[in-house]
Amino acid sequence: MMGDYRPPFFLKNPHLQTILASSKIRLLGNNRMRAMAREKIIETNKGIKLLGYHSKQNEHASKGLAILLSGWEGSVDSTYILRSGKILFANGYDVFRLNFRDHGLSHHLNTGIFYAVLLEEVYQAVSLAAAWADNRPVFLIGFSLGGNFVLRLLIKCRQAPIANLCHAVSISPVLNPQQSTEIIDRIAFIRKYFLTKWRRSLLKKQTLFPDIYDFSAVMRLNTIRAVTDFLLAEYSDFHSAQEYFDAYAVMGSAIADINVPVTVITAADDPIIPVSDFYDLAPNDHLQLVIHPRGGHNGFIMGFHLQSWYETQIVRLFDNIARPS
């Protein structure tokens, strides 16, 4: 179901593709999915609260429910999330956009800070949201770190299935977090982008919980790795960054036993995620691996209208599975 992607000559630069993926200029125009969204706070069995937004079809029967997960320091309002949700909603799908802890406007909901290893709370939130599909097909879409979460959710589904989950899509997923962190730190404008957003997020958390957190030292650190090391040392039980990165890496045979179909989409020129990581994944009959020569990170922008190639491809893929009731 995945057609070829060939960007025009003026969009071949992978850094431009990566920048455009999150550019607000792509949000021009009305978005009925966003207008129809209703806030949902999902609480896990351990009292963790995650914030999301549910957009339901009200004129026609829904084809199914699409659950969207953003990248690190993204949110339910990230450009690629809103764009993908918009086209899915316009084509008859209910959409649920979920924030990770401390992403979007959710810092006040939990005292603990976000770590990428917090899979269980995301699993519970996705499972509870899947129940809203009323026995219709459920689809899962994640971008970058969200794509990493998607793959780990599928690993967990081997022992604890999510009701009606029919297919997942993982776009530009992080597979080797340590290597990707080192790459980000070597690219000045990407490092600055993430550091700015991360510092802002941590300051918000400190303001809300001043008796627990003091991130003043973080403001003097100039790399993602340095901030990671500080937070792990001061506010976690991890003994090293290596131990932390290994805990959410998806490498080699990690997804060899998944039993839910997944389409993984990446670009060979992704400036953050090395394409070699994908060639090292063990084959699986449920895995469709789509590697394009170009597309950057989360990009795959097609032309002057700045539409992402995967937006329509995902609808085609899901339509081939779903049937309106």
C-alpha cells in the first residue's frame, strides 16, 4: 500500500525536510478534527494522569479509531500530529491525540518528570482509549520517539494485547537512543531546538513543584547528553545514561516476535536516525519496512502545498483494513 516518494529538487535537503515537518506554516486553513476535539485525562492504575484529545465523527459512522503519539518535546499540537489527524478525520476516522507526561499542557498532572522508559503508563492510556472504538478497528501512529513507543507497545502487546488494534505505523522511529543523542549534539541547530524546548519544559515543572525540583544547573548545560546525565543522576534510579538508553532501545531482534502488523517508514537521509539501524532489524512477517532515499526526519514533504507523503498513504493503508459499520 506504500507508493514511491520522490521530492522535487527544491525539497531534497534533509535538514529542510526536517524543519518543514514541524513548521507552523503547514497548519494554515481550518482543521475540523481539532475543532471537534474534546479533552480527555486518562488515569492509570497507579494514579498517573495523561492528557489527550478525542475527536469523534458526528455525521457518519466512524471507520475506526486512530491514536497518535508525537515525538519527544512535541505534543498533541505538533504540526505533523495535527496534519495527520486532520486528514484521518476528514476520511472518516475518529482521532485520539495523546500527550506523554510533561508534554503539551500536562506538566501539572504528575509530580514525576518524563522519561522515555515510561512505557507502562502509555500502554494503559492507549488501551483505555482503544476501548472507545466500540469494536471498530484501532490504529496506532507514532513519530520519532512516538514511533519508538509504538514499537515497544507492540512488543508488550505480545503478552497483553490492545483490543481491536489492527495495524500500527511508526514514522522515523528512534531505534538507538544513545547514538541519536550523540548525533543531535553534533548538529548545532537541532541541538539548540531541542535544548530550548527541554529547558522550557523543565522550568515549567520546577515552577509547579519548586519543593521537588531545582533545574538551575540544567540552564548552564549545553548538550542533550549533559542534561540527560544530570537528570538521571539527580532524579532517577538509573546508574548511567547507557543503562537508560538501553532500556528503551529497539535494536536487532527486539521486534522479531511482534504479532500486530506494523509499517515502519524512514528515510536514508534522516539527519537524526541512522538508516543502518533499520537494516539491522530482524525480519518479521508482520513488519513492512519502507525506506526512502530522501525525506529527512518526519518530513517526506511533497511540494509547494507542503503535504507529507505519508498523510495520504496512511489513509489508503487504513482504508484497506477498515470497513464502516
